[in-house]
Amino acid sequence: MSPLVQAFVSHFGEMGSHWGINRTVGQIYALIFVSPAPIHADDIAATLSFSRGNVSMGLKELQAWRLVRLKHLPGDRREYFEAPSDAWEVFRTLAEERRRREIEPTLSMLRNALLETPTSEADRIAQERMRGMHDLIDLLTTWFDDVQRMDPATLAKLMKMGAKIQKLLELTGAIKARPVASDDDGERGHG
């Protein structure tokens, strides 16, 4: 690997734990992502100095997340793997998978909890808070569905307009800005 690719692969390995995957899977994905051509498991194992078994398990996990695709090359019986090269496609896939694995089960649990009849004042308060969480998550998933239907160019333009849209809505009175917390020095803070 070139120093450039090595740095990228190492970084993805380190960041994997923050994203809910292990280091090995992060490095395997990074190598496949930057590879100019589909790559087979033996080459992945040799390049990363991983056991063939670890590579095989990592590839299965990446396939389950729909981040890599299996490809067969004419005249070669080995299985090759490739990743989408478009960052928007990767982001959308990750977002869809996170939604399916994490958000939808939470929404389902919240819906069931909201159907229950509270048996005490504490349950009523808990249910009110759950309703607020449900409504926010439901709103975000509806927004996510709308965003998913946009083509990448439109989505990029919309994202670049973020602060401008907020200022326009503030000027028209359609929204109010949330106050920004101050540091002890009276300067604007980040939270």
C-alpha cells in the first residue's frame, strides 16, 4: 500500500469502533473503497496481514451492511469485492442501514409503549416523554425519506444553503433562532 492508502486504511480502522464496527472491518472496507478495481479476499488478507478467516467474516459483515458488492470476473472462480465509489451512495446506504437496525426498532418500541394505559403518575410522565421522543424520531425519519428521494446534486445544493435558509426563515418570521449558550467570558459557545 502507498503511504496515502495506508493512512486512509489505518484511520478507518481506528474510527471503526466509533461507528459500531471493529477495526478489522473498518480497514477491510477502506481498502476495498480505495481499490481501483474489485479485489478478492486473498489479496485483502495479504495486503492487510489479516487471517483469511477474519477477512471472510469482515466481508460478510460489510455485505450485510450493503457496503460492498460481490463480483465475479470472467474466467476467474474467485469472489471479488467492490464498494460504491460515490460518497453519496455510501452515505445513503449507511443511513438506511442505521435506520433499519437502530431507529425502526426504537420507533416500534415507542409506539407500543404509547398504546399502554399509564397506571401511575410516574408512568404518565414517562409516557409523555416517550411521546416527545417518538414524535421527534418520526419527524426525522419522514424528513430522511424526503431527503432520500433527492438526487445527490440537489441534496448537495440544499446542504450548502443550510444557514442561508435559516436566516431567510428568521427574516420572514417563520422560525425563531434558538439562543446560543455563552461562555463565562460572554463569548458565544458551542452548546
